[in-house]
Amino acid sequence: MSNPRIVTAEELKPILDVLAILQWPIPFSEAPHIIEQLGWQMVTRNVAQSTLPVSLKIVTVGDLSGQLSNIEFWLSDPINTGDTVGKKIIRAAFSEVTSCVSQCLNLTPTGNLLGRSGIKWDLLSGGCINLPETGHGITIQVWSRDLADLERSEISHGVDPKPNLED
């Protein structure tokens, strides 16, 4: 695939309008209602299907001790790791998608991701939105306040996750 589809600001804004105002903590039992608000459909307990115009419509929904911990979904078509043209397109699109997310949230990024390449936005609710730079496509992660606080704590204590991530 040499021309992966990338979600536009018009397609992403209604989704981020819902996700950015979530009030944490949220019982995991509320996940189906949130997914329904987005116009998406739950497939299993932890997987939903988005309506975004990308080839991989998988949405993962995290449960941490009965609380909704994160929602992750694709903003681009995934690319074959051997597709150098696709990789260049994804790499070039990353800054465009970063601007798109900032525009949709009406926020500037608040920093980089801990131990990996990417950008994050801290939300007023205490949660955060992460845009990891993976090289094989663009995904977005919405983290609960507890998950975001855990990473903030690690940063404040100087934890370097890189050695553990390389295992």
C-alpha cells in the first residue's frame, strides 16, 4: 500500500469532542455507552469497531480493575513494514495529524510520550490523549486520569521505561 488513508480533522473532531470531555474515573460498564455515543459498535467486551474511513477499524477498550483505562483506535491505514513509500507517507502525515488533533482539541501538545516517540495532550479532566509515532500507521490513545497519573508519576521520579520496553 503506497497511499494509506489518513483521517481528516472533520472526521476526527466529533470523536475527540466526546472523548476529551470524559470525566474520570469511569466504570468499565459505561464503555458500551461511550462507544455508542461515537457511533461505533462493541464487538467483544474489550473490542469495538469504528466507523472511521480507514482499513483497520479495530478499537481497543481497556479495563483496569473495573474502570475504563483507555481507548485506542486507528487514524490511518496500517502499512506493511516493508513498504518504504507508505512509511514515508505516514512519517510525513504524523505532523499533520498532530496539528489536526491540536486543532480538534483546541489545545497545544503538553509533551512527549515517556519511553517512546510521540506527542501527548493533557486534558482538563486529568486524562490525556497520546499520539504514538509507530512507523506502521497512526493510532491515537485516550488515557484515563489514573493511567495518565501513573505516567506523570514515573516522569516525576525519573523512571526510564526504555530498558523494560526493549525486553
